[in-house]
Amino acid sequence: MAGQGSETFRTMESPLETWLAGARLAEALHVVQLVKAELNRRGVVLSWSVSQVEVEDPCRAGKPRPGA
């Protein structure tokens, strides 16, 4: 049965990855909260956390950093 669940998710993986690549943090957090609420309703506990780290702007990739 675990394999069946993985196959089901695999069909959503690419569209989800595409959406997340362009989503803002608040949008992604809202979706995670909705998923968590639905899983809780079904008796599944989802633990997650968010960490904000410096992410290089793709427009600046390859350009020297100030002070470098």
C-alpha cells in the first residue's frame, strides 16, 4: 500500500514543484497549513518548520558580492 501512495503523489510532484518554484512564502505556508489541517482531520500528525535563509537572487547569480 505504501507504493500506491507514492505513485499517487508522483503524478502531483511536477505541478507542485512548478507551483512552489514561483510561490511566495506566505502562499506556500497557507497551503501547508491547509494540508496539515486535512491530515489532522484524518488522524495524521504533520510536523514542519520554516527557516529563512539567505537565498541568492537568480538575477544576481554569477556577479561578485559586495566586499568579496
